[in-house]
Amino acid sequence: MSTIVENGGMQSDLSHRLHGRLAMFAKDPQNRRLRGDCVELAIKEKQYDIALQIADKAVDQDKSDEQARFERASALMGLHRFDDALVELRALSQSSDPSPAVLQNIGLCNYLLGNFSAARAPLEAIYHQGVRSTDLFRLLISTMHHLGDISSALKIADEASEFAGSSDTLAGILGLFYLDASQPQKAAKWSAKSLMQNPDSLDGLVVQGTLRAGSFDLKSARQHFERALSIAPNTGRAWIGLSLISMATSDFDLARTQAEQAVKFMPGHVGSWHVLAWIHLVQGRLDEAQSVFEHALGLSRNFSESHGGLAAIAALRGDSKTAQKLAEIAERLDPNCLSAKFARSTLQKNDGDVIGAKATLFAALSGLSAPDSGAFGRIISKLMGK
């Protein structure tokens, strides 16, 4: 079971070989090796319907033929019928010793369906069996990243570095992961490597754009984000990057449109909802800002900035009691919560202590460094000065 399909397989120039193999297989339809060659070549040519027809016929003839069932699952994956592929793969996994290829494809199907918790177990199983490959590292690190298990992913990411030198995709994934793990130097290293191998690496472009926005090189940052969007218009992190740049240049209407695109493509990304909420807040739409912060809170109650954002809104409305309560919750989750600091500075300003309010806000911002805080801290600082 050597065929592992990912993201639709690979385009190739094997058409003449496929036709030749199909002609040979027609004369010898019981030849399992020839059948496997036909399925593998069909998948490489993205002729998934042909691959599925061959595998279906073999499975109909002998449902105990595990190779045929794996070939059927591979063809279904190529057709993006991941739920159907999982039926076959789960049946194959019930054997006493399921192959790493079966387990990896179970992980891949669940990953592509967004079921990251279900993807993790089979991927970790083959990792602990000693399997080491570029594809496995890509899937496992990205899965843990999606699940927010940064500490576990860090251990594997450092090991994966040995494999990333020849894989722009793995290098890009490492760059994005290290960015979110607050290791900007490693993020810069691996995103640069990914772009050297593939100038159209989406992860590489997003990471470089984010790092350059963090150092306030907005022109270069914008170029990287816009290039990413020209390749894949649904790249949510590029949209939110552009939104932050627009905020920094005080183009709030454009920033709002860009943030709305970001949450459209990343509806589960709490940080993007925060940016949209701040845009509403800065433009004086407190009701809209509150609604968005509450939505973010519904996605996860453990993000301090959601509680802090609601505290800021309460403070702006003069509701000191609610603002104090929400700020305390935010600060229990993160003592350095920026929105909670802003809420407290607003309360102090409401009490007439303008100097104290600015001191509180500047103290919050002084703890932020450009590489790992990104442009957001600087943007908030700029906005608060108005």
C-alpha cells in the first residue's frame, strides 16, 4: 500500500503510460500488480474517475481485497470524497496491524475535513511507531498547530527541521508555526527558505508579511499579503494582515472590509474577530463592537482580549462596575492583556486622571516588541494617541 494521495495528487505527463497500462490490464484483468499500476498512474494524472472505476470493480469482485479497498479510498480522496474514503480506511484500520499509509490517510482525510482532533491520533500513532517523513511532519505539526497544542508541536517541529530543507511546503508550515509560537527568528528563517524554493508559498508570504508589518515596514508587508491573495483569494491571514496595515494608515473603512473578508474565510479565528471589533470600536460603533467581541467570546472564553475588549466598551460607556469586572477577568487570563489596559486607562480618563490613563496604556505597550507583537500593538498605540 504505497499510494498516498494529498490535495488532489500530482499533475504529470504519464498519459501515454496510463493508456498503455489500461490496454494491458484489459487483457489481464486479474493481474493485481497491473491493476495497482493503473490506479496509481490514474491518480497521478488526476484521472480519479478512472481509478475509482478500476478499484470499484475489484472490490465488488472481492471485498476482502485490502489493496483494492485502499486503492478505492485513494481515488475517493482524489475526488475530495473524504467521508467516503474514511469508510474504507477505517475498515482497513481494524486489522491487527494497520499500515502507516492507512493511518496517515485517515489523518489526512480528517485534516482536510477540519476534524483536527480526529486527525491527530492516527498521525501520532505512526509517529510513535518511528515513521519520519516530510508528509507526516507537515500533517502532524499543522494538526497540533490548529489544535493550539504549541508545546507538543514544538518538540516535533525542531525534529522536522532536518526534513524541511528540501520541502517548501514543510518549510512554510514551520515558518507559520514558529510565528504563532512567538519565535520570530525561526519563523523568518523557515519562511525565507520556503520562498527561496517556491516564491508562491502562501505560508511563506503570510509569515514574511506579518513579520514586516510587525517591524512597521508596511509597504513590503502589503506586497507580501497582496501577492498571497493573488494566488489564493481565500487566504484569511493575508486579509487580516492587510486590515491591520489599513488601520495603521487610518483607512478604517478599507480595514473593516478587509477584516470582514478575513472572518469570512477564517470564521473560527478569534484574533480576526478582535481586529474587526477594534475597527468598529475606533469608528464609534460600540454596539457593533460589542456584538463582535461577544461572538469572539462564544468561540473561546479563554481569550483575554475578548473579555478586555468588552471591558473597554463598558468603560467607554461609563459603566465602571462592568468594566472593572471584565478587566479583572481578562487580567486573570493574561496580566498583560492590552484591551484590559486600555479599559483601565479609559476609566482613569473618565475619572479625570488623563496622565494616569496614558501611563497605564503606555506601560502595556512598552512590553511589546515589534517582531512578536506584530503591528497591532503599534496600531493601538497610534489610535489611542488621537
